[in-house]
Amino acid sequence: MNNKAQLLLVSGLLMSITLIAVTSSISHSVNIGSHQGEKHDITPIISSLENSFPLALEHEVDSATEGVSLSESFEEVAQTFESILISRGYSSSFILVTASEQDGTHTFVYSYILSDGAMGIEIDKTITF
């Protein structure tokens, strides 16, 4: 009878250890999964910004009324893009360094910060059109 009690105790102990290990493993996988994957791949958003922002800025500058400065045009486009990104769960900030026009050629030097809450990036840009 003593051997059966010991066997039952060891079996219960092994079952408890197995249950703790499985629960811990599942919990760990769920926590890691919530911080990985496509959600944190901001490369498509960066590509979209790299392609769309300069075109939107050029359109805004070309269609601006007389007396609207280049910095005002930049701010208008930046606010639009920031709003769109916020609605998709990203935070962003566009910072104009310089804006100039010489002989009909516009040059903008700016940077933008993009974050999804877990990872962020700052990119410096210069565009001319």
C-alpha cells in the first residue's frame, strides 16, 4: 500500500509540473505573438509615404493660391497624412527643416517620425520638384 501511495503522489506531482509547463508555454507564446508579426512591419507604410507624400506636396504647392508659403503647403499635407496614419493606428510627425524655391524648382528638406507603438523610425528626406 505504501508503494501505491508513493506512485500516486509522484504521478500527481508529474501531472502538476506538466500542467504548469504547458500553461507557461502557451502564455509565453501568446505574449510573444502579440508583439510580433505583420502589425510591427512598418515597411509598407514607409514605402507608401515615400511614394505618396512628395506627390501630394507637389500637388499642394502647384494648386496653392497666391500668397500661400511653401511651409504652409507643407503643413497642410503633413496634417492630412498624420490624420490618415492616426486613423490606421500609427503615430507620426512631419518636421520641416527648410523649404525654398529657386527658378521654379522647389526643394523641401524635412524628416518624419513613424511609430506603431512598439517600434518607431525617424527618416530624413530631401525632395525637389
